[in-house]
Amino acid sequence: MLEVKGLKKDFGTKKVLKGIDLKVNKGDVIGIIGPSGCGKSTFLRCLNLLEKPTSGQIILEGDDIVDNNNLEKIRRRVGMVFQQFNLFENMTVIENIILAPTLLKIMSKEEATKEALKLLDKINLKDKANNYPHELSGGQKQRVAIIRTLIMNCDIILFDEPTSALDPEMIGEVTELMRQIAKEGMTMIIVSHEINFIKNFCSRVVFMSEGKIIEEGTSKDIFENPKDSKLINFLSKIKSI
């Protein structure tokens, strides 16, 4: 479904990604872990061209999207959920959700509203449709942000630290919705410091360090039978916290 080949990203003289290779199959739930500053979020942002790669290929169902100028089409297929929600504070919940599909003429306003209400009902937030973001909890905001991405019928959803801005009691609301989406077959790539969530949720786990993928495998492989010394050291530090 998605194949990354030799992906590099430089910021001036700083080399952040140093040649990433990764294959993503339909329905995969991939967790990306690694120390802060290793390039996890930059890699994620390159996958839907929020950051333009310096070199390499990102092949989405046969098309190399790196040199594709149709950013709207790419971001319709590869959605992203951010750490800080990125909701428009001057718009109601439902206005936030229907903005993109109506602006891009994917749906009429009536169709988008009907679909948005259905999705909100699914997460028990239909009664918040006409509320503004400041009237919601952090967990509610993040669930609305996920619904805003879902309405676009993406092929893949990227999650960049989706729970790190939340209070502990709100994390469960968001992770439960992510589990529900995964069960429905959505392909997902998740960057997170919530190691237990990655361990118990993801079908595959990728460990990055210093701009490279050092090791990848099943959750069991990575957490119970790590091979690379950098991964072993990373996991030992986490366990000691």
C-alpha cells in the first residue's frame, strides 16, 4: 500500500532523516518509538508532505507522491491527527468537521453534516455538535480531531503523539476510539511516547534512532526479544522510569 525508499530530510546542514525504508500494508497498525529528537515526527510529516523530503521516494499505491504537486489529493488519502488538536476556535465542532470535505467538494454541506453527526453519535459527542472547542475537554477535542480526519475517508491516518497533551484520565477516551478505528481496518502509523499503548495496540513496531530505522518487527519481537544494542538501551531506560 505504502512504500518508503531511501527517505532523507535535511534542515540546512542538519541531517534529520538519513535514509528511511519502510513498507506499510493495508490494515497495518504501526507504532514508531525512539528517543526524542531521532526524527519520528519529521518522518511522519514527510509522509503527507507537510515536510518536503530532501530525497527518496514515498510510493502510495504505485504513485511516487514526493514530486506530486497535488497536495490536496495526497492529504485526502493520508490524513493526520496532531498532538495539539488544531481545531479552529472560532468554529463549532460540526463546522470544524465539515470544513475540509465541503471546501474540497468531496461532499455537499448537507451530506457532510449528516456524516459528521453520524460519526459524532458513534463517539457519544453528538450533543456537542454546536459547541466550540474551548467548551470541550482535551479528550473530547482529540476525538473530534480524529473524526475530522475520518470523514475524509483517508487510506492511512498518521497520529503524531495523539495523547501527549492529555490528562491521564482522558487518554483512555482517545485510545479507545483508535482501537475502534483499527478494528474497522484503518491503516495507521502512530508516533507515541506511550510505550505500553504501542506495545499492546500496534501490530508492528519500528524503533528509530539518529534519523534511521534501527529495528522493526512485531510488538512481541521488539519488546520481548530486542536485538540491537540501541533498542535494548532505550527499553531499559523506559523500564527504569
